[in-house]
Amino acid sequence: MNGLAPLLSYSPPGIVAPRPVLRKLALAREALRWSGLSPSSPAQPERPGAEFAGFIRAIATVQDRAAFVALYGHFAPRVKSYLLRLGAGTVLAEDLAQEALLSVWAKAAYFDPDKASVSTWIFTIARNLHIDARRRARAPARAAAELANLPDAAVPEAADMVLFAAQQQERLRAALVHLPANQAEVVRLSFFQDKPHAEIERELGIPLGTVKSRLRLAIAQLRSLLDAPK
Amino acid sequence: MTITHHPAELTLQAYAAGHHKRAARVVVATHLEFCPDCRRTVRLCEEIGGALLEDLPPAEMAAGSLDRVLARLGPVARPPSAAPPPAWALASGLPCPVTLREFSPSRWRGLMPGISRIQLLPPKSGEGSLYLLRIAPGKRVPVHGHTARELTCVLSGAYTDAHGEFCQGDLAESDESQDHQPVSAPGGDCICLIATEAPLRFGGSFARLLQPLVGV
């Protein structure tokens, strides 16, 4: 009996994924890159943004551990890098990066590819974990209830919506590369340093008004890009 | 519903980046419940955060990190089929916004005739002071300024000050340079959710006497 139960409940992950072959290729690529065996790992190939959404769906539907390993390999080191930039120590950054990926697993069914790309969703998970950690540091006695990550109603997504969120993210990444250097620097600092805008002023030695106007310009430029006709 | 008063774009950016303290975060999140435009801006900023995350140089994970995480994988949570009912009500017929569900409020405490308050986060929390203020219809709040930034989101009713009329969902953002004297609209109580990072500074000498009592 016990031996049969897993067999009966098991369905191959490839069946639920939209494009099984591509997905498996991407899994293999990610696993290779993660293990450091890939000869082409420094020359970042194209980002499989839509593939990542497929991995998350595979976790949500069949608890696909291979998909999780691929997501972990790609995102855990980036989340850790983000947390280190926010000023977390090595131990905390490692712990929170692990927690973030555990949340990706546990909350996979909450992911809505219409609302955000995978990297954005994971960014918000990591950000919220850092907010919680910072709050615990400020007031250790307080309960750690958090309003963020409110559960959204689960809406089935059409495949083209998945592609849309992923494409949007691709366009955004391309546009970030083309921002004027002084704007790009302010944008990066405003996200990756746990600092209010006034402290960026000190860090860059430029007036607060300039910090704010550069940031506003950058946001306006990125916004116009995303609002442009597809 | 038309929202006329919004937070500054950079306030939304700072929200998306996770820089606000909890009190301010709750007020901005409450405005977002009412305002699809600002939700779009926050989403854009979060997408920028996601794009930047994607382009960060990966940090090296600790040895055995993946194995430890794999060993901890539990069940995948199922989203609830329906949203849970509101935990409590601001007034009869006025359920608390989703963003306030996590709080267990005390009762309204009178500050002065026609004005009462529920403190949700005490000033000493280190996360900013967060409170609900209920103003009777047609009531004039004493002139006051702020020693730091204050964010106010109107939850019901309306008030008017030098910056215009603020109705349900509107967000007012003020700093130390602005004194204001809100007057609540006739018709019903005006209930606001307010975050401050430092105590208010009352203008009149009588009001200044109240300061220690108010303590917001």
C-alpha cells in the first residue's frame, strides 16, 4: 500500500508544462549553470523569463523539485547579493535568501504571472523578508506579522499573458542598460541600498533635488517604455 | 471613486524598494487599495526592482545551502477560495481595510471634544507612530505643523485644508514646512489613518498645552 501511493499520485512534470521540451532544456541549462559546469556560464545567454513562470507553475501543480532546483540555482545567489547590498551580514543574507526560496516553493500557487514577472515576484518576497528582519532588529519583542504578500485570488492565466509579463521584464532590463549613467546610478542606489533618498545625496555628493529629479526622470522614461504600444 | 490626492512618485518608489518604516508603509498600502493608478506605479517600480535583481552579480551561497533548503521543503500552500471576512470594523458599516487586518485595535479615546483616536503603533515602536483619527462632522482641528513627514489617508468622510478637499482614499503628504488646519466635512465622521515619524507641533499656546496629552 505504502509503496503504491506515491506512484498513483505522481504525474510526470512535463505533462503540465506548456512547452515540455523547451522547459527541460531550460532546466538542464539552469542546473548546469548553477553547478558551475556550464562552459558558457559567464556569457549570460538569453533569460528564460517565461520559462521561470513555467517552473513556478510546475511547483504549484506537481511539486516539481527539479523546477525548484533550477529556480534556486538562478535566484538564490541573486537574492543573497541583493540582501548583502542592503547591508545584511553574510549569515543573515544567506538565511534570508534560503527563506526567500522556501517561500517561492510554499507560495508558488499564489504567483500571478499577469501581475509580475518571476524576478519581480521574488524581488518583493526578498524585500518583505528584509523588512521583517529589520523590524525584528528594531523591536525584537514585537510579533512579526506582516501585511505584505497578501494572498491574491488565484486566476488561471493564459499562456500569452505569461509571455507578456516576461517580455515586459525583458524590455525593462534592456531600457535600464540604456539609461544615462547618472540616472542608472541613482536608480540602483535607490533600490539596493537601505537608504532614504537623502542619504543617496550624501553618498553621491549631489543635491537632494538632483537625486530626486534624476530618479523621477528615470522612472518616467521606463514608464513610457512600458506604456508604449506592443 | 475618483482619487485626487496621491503620494509623490518617489514616495511610491521608496515603498516599492522597501524603505518606509511600518507606519508609513501601512498608510501607503491603504491608499493603494483605493487607487489603481498608484498600484500601477508601484508595480512599475517593483518591476524595476526585479530587473535590477536579475542583473545583480550572483553571490556565492554557503556550502550545503541547497541541500538544507531541499530538506525543508514542505507542502505547497493552496490559495484560499474566498477572502477572509474583515477582522474588525472602523465604525458600523465600515469594515477595516485589508491593510489594517493585522492590528487589534483598542477603543476610541477622546483627545478633545469631537476628536478621538485609536493608536495602532505607538511612537516608541521604532516604526513610526500609526493611528486612526476620528473627527466629528464640521469640526475644526487645531492648527498644527509637523516635526517630520506625515502621511494621511482618508478612510471615510472628508476634510478640507489649504491644499484642497480630501475624500475617501485620498492621501495627504506633508512635511515640517507646512502648518495646516483641517476642517471635517459635514455629513459624517471623518476617519483618517495617519503615520508620523515624529510628534506633531501645535501652533497655538492652548493647543501646545495639549501636546503631552495627545502624544502623537
